[in-house]
Amino acid sequence: MRGAGFSAARRDPAAAAAAAATDPAEDGLPLPQRHWAIATLATGIVVSVLDSSIANTALPTIARQLGATPSQSIWVVNAYQLAVVVSLLPFASLGDIFGYRRVYMAGLVVFTAAALLSASSSTLPMLAIGRALQGLGSAGMMSVNTALVRFTYPRRQLGRGIAMIAVSVSVSSAAGPSVAAAILAVASWHWLFAVSVPIGLFSLVLSLRLLPRTPPSEHRFDPASAVLSAVAFAALIGGINGLGHGQAALPVGAELLAALAAGYVLVQRQLRSPLPLLPVDLFRRPVFALSVTTSVMTFVAQGITFVTLPFYFQDVLGRSQVATGLLMTPWPATVSLVAPIAGRLADRYPAGILGGIGLSVLTLGYLLLAMLPPAPASIDILWRMMLCGLGFGFFSSPNNRAIVASAPRERSGGAGAVQSTARLLGQTIGAALVALVFGVWHPAAGSGPRIALLIAAGFAAAGAVASLARLSRFARIARPRPGASATEREQPAPGFD
């Protein structure tokens, strides 16, 4: 019965809203199951983010022990990231069709099994395959994670649930280098991946009992669109990285042209789909489009910063690797403190205001980092990093809530996948821009990192403008899809509450 009602809600948004108002089960889980469910989702996110973070930290050690060059060892990271990028949207579509809980658990199974494969690897190709499979599993979890949060928390408390995920990501990111160092101090690098196996199994048991069940729909999966999406994003990421690292113009141009062609065919195909894999119809909603734009701009800035600062601290300021890790920690640590507050505020105030304030503070933090004196004291760096974390924390939870809440509830998977794709795309562009800047101004000279931080400040400021634009009257009105009913045409844009 519930599955039939869910399918009917896809055809009649007004009926879906009425059902949500009359059926408490349609508006989040009851307590205490809600708290257990969000803890389960947080556990899965922690193991995924922590695995990625510790692998990046241990890359030099892995390269030495496997007899690989530094450039070859990058595939341990690249295989994971590429698998995530190309599979996010297809997995989100599978979640919309077959249920978010099923896709999440399938992703967790693949991730845990692949972690065991990575831990038992004896060659670089075997490890790269294991990491690629881990990326697929992680994408399965990431693609539907936010959608599951939306079915876990009532709409009026959605910001709190999203804030809990933001805290989990920040804490695991901050802990990654320390966890990697602790493991490598007593064991081989294989244990970096082996520790994920028991955590993954434990999270799987919790998921079976605690995550909300979402019924399947009558729509079919579109494999052709999934292939087009994978080609478009893989070629785009490859082209952006090629530009950043100064590769030959012909192959880079071919990759970007392939991305453009595949993207065009994909968009045209999605415009005719009743349940598009790439939710192009959601971009007709100004709040959704502006929230995604804000996200891309901000993560470009973050991508620039997180690549630039280690070079700045070590090559320019002469700090050690350990000191660099400690100087980077205040950012995610502050985010973990601010995110719950921002999440609660996001349930009461528009994301445009909170994001605009947060990104203005972030812009100021970047400018202050760029203007550090030649030999700053550690405290001068630390409070600036805390200021950046404060600004980013006030942006993250409200903006993520706006992206998800501005989409119909049954389209939460696609909206969440767009959110994750915007983050990964922004970070990739940011890293490529740093490579371009460092190709002109060597980081050891001092001017390169400062120029990169100024560029990051520009992107953060652009994100603040996009965020504040959500407060305009234009952004409050949803652009109707072609052939929409009169009721839909008069409906205000969701997510502005």
C-alpha cells in the first residue's frame, strides 16, 4: 500500500504533500529510532571519509613499500576518486527507483569487501583495483546518504540531521592524518584498509535494523544515460586535471570536447525522461540552481586552499609535516563545532542569509591568510584557520539542506548526488587551478601560495553573492516544467522556508 502511495505521489505532488501532512511516518522516523539511524549513517560516512584521508596521508609509505614511483602511486587516490565521480548519479538514480536503503547497504557491502581486497594487495595494480571498487562502494553510500537523512528527520528538523553528517565528515577528515600515523607506527600500511572491514560489517548490521525503508517506484533504470554520465564526468575531470598539469593541448582538448558532447546528449535525453538520472528539471528551481552554484564556488575555494596550504606551511614557512597537520586541524575542528549550530539555524532561517554570512567570513579568512607576515607565529595562523572553519561551517549545513529540501521528497537521491558531484567537481577545479598557479609561480618563492589564496577568496566571495541571491523574489518562485499544471505553476520554490 505504501509503495503504491509513493508511486502516486510521483504523479501528483499535491497528493504527496497532503500525505506527508497526515501520515507521521512520511515525515521522519520516531524517537529513538531517529537517533540510532543517524548514528548508523554517520558511522558509514566516517569509515568512508577516514579511509580516503588515511590513504592520502600514507601514499609515500605505500609507494616505497610497493616499489612504485610517486606518479604511479597517485593511482591509489585517482582510482578511488574517479570511481566515485562517475558512479554518483547512476547510484542515486538506482536509489530513487529501488529504494535508498537498498543502495546504501549494497554500497557498504562493496566498500567493505573492497577494503579487504585493498588490505591484502601485494602489487600496485591490485591495490588500485581495490581502491576503485572501494570508490564504487563509497559512491553507493554517498549518493543516497542525504536522501536517507531526509527520510529520517522531520522536515522542520532536516538541518539538524544534515549537520550531524557534516560533523562526521569534519571529525573524520581531521582525524585522518593522526589515525594513519598511529597505525603506521605499529603496523604495515595494509592495516590502513583492514581497519575498515570490522567497522563496515558493524555498520551493515546496524543498517539492516535501523535505516528507514523507502519503497521502489515503477520507473526503470536508464543504462544509456548512466554510460553518458560516466563518460561526461570522467572526460571532464580528466580534461581539468590535464589543464592544471600542463598536458599537451590536443589530448586535453579531446577530453573536454568528449565531455561536452556526452554532456549535451545526456541533457537532451534527460529532458524527455520522467525520472531523469541527471536531474536537469530540478535546475528550473532557482533555489536549487543557486544552491548548487554556491556549492561549486565554495568547494573550488576549498580545493585551492587544502592543496595550497601544505606547500605554504612547509616550503615557505619552513614548518614540519607534523606541524603542518596541526596547523590544518583548526579548520575541520571548528566546522565540527559550528555545524550543529548552523544546522539548527537552517531550520529557522533561509540558507541564503546563513550561507552569505558564512562565505563572507570565509572570504575574510582567506584574505587574512594571504596577508600573513613573512615569519608568523603559530597562533597567527591558528586563529585565521579557525575563522575559515567558522565561515565554512555556517555555509555547509544550511546549503546542503537547501539543495535537498528544494527538491521533491521522492527525488532526494538525485538532489543528494548533485550535491556530492558539485563538491567533487569544485575540489577538482580548485586543485587544477593550484597546479596552474604553481606552474607560473613556484610555491617556494612565496608568491604562488599567496596568489592561490587570493583566487580562493575570489571564489568564496562569488559563492557569497550566489548565496545571497537566493533571498531575491526571483529565487522564491519555481520555474515550472513544460506542461506543468496551473497548481504547479503557482507553487513557490521549495526549500525557501
